[in-house]
Amino acid sequence: MPAKLRKTKGKGGRPSKATQVKIRNECLEEYTQYHTAAYAARILHYDPATVEKYYRGFQETQLEETNAEFVLKQRSAKDRVLTKLDEVIEDLNKQLVRLYTELKKNTQEVDKARYESMVTTTLRSKSDLLQQKAAIEATPTLDITFEKLLVEKYGSSIKEDIRPSKPITR
């Protein structure tokens, strides 16, 4: 009868939660030191695929945090610009009121041609600023998908069923 073969050591299966946390923390330490996954696997004595799995997770988390921070900065800058444009437009409105008041005076001291020119210039400036403001307001931030933008702008999602075209038969 053949002798029993010794049980060869194979993969041990999924590690316990505590071991997974330990592996993750060790991989994170190597990741923060900018070591490659291959180098970390070699010095930590883990399977390279395992270390790469954790590295991918760290990279995704880092990317999400960076994108969220960028979107917040983008929104903040957009809001500051829009607020400043509102202030400038309000100043132009006040200037127009003063110019119209001067034009309504029937005195000879008022140079009507000069005031008409100033009104025209002020109106042109106001129009340009309103167009810029509208363009900035319409510009979506990076966190808005086109579908969200359409829903926000038109109130409902625009969807069209795509059906295969049927040949025309006569």
C-alpha cells in the first residue's frame, strides 16, 4: 500500500479581517512612501496581485478626493465671479439712472450729445457683462453630467428609445 503523501501547503484561503486590515495598513505605509506595488510585495512578502489590489483602491480614493476638492474650488470661484458681476451690473444701473436724470434736465448747461454717448457706452458695457454672466451661469461644473444638466434646465430627462430601423416594404 502506498504511503500517505504529506499534505502540501497550498493557498490558505481568504485571510481573516484582522489580517486583511494589517495587510492594508502595511500596503498603505508603502504607498505613502511612493514605493511601487512590486517593491512593496517583495519587502512585505505578499503576493504582488494582493498589493496591487490595495494600491488600486488607494489610487481611486486619492483621485475621488482630488476631484471633489477641485469641484468645490471651481464652484467657489464661479460664485465669487457671479457675485462680483452682479455688483458691477448694479453700479452700471446706478450710473444709467444718473445719466438719464442729467439728460432730462432742460438746461443749456447739459451737453446732450455727450450724455447720449455715455448712455450708449454704459448700455453696451452692461449688455456685455450680462452676456458674460449668462455664459458663466450656464457653464456646468465638472460634477454635473449632461443628463443632470438637462433635467436641471428643462425639468425632466430627455430620453429617446432607440429602435432598430425596419426595412421599408411595399
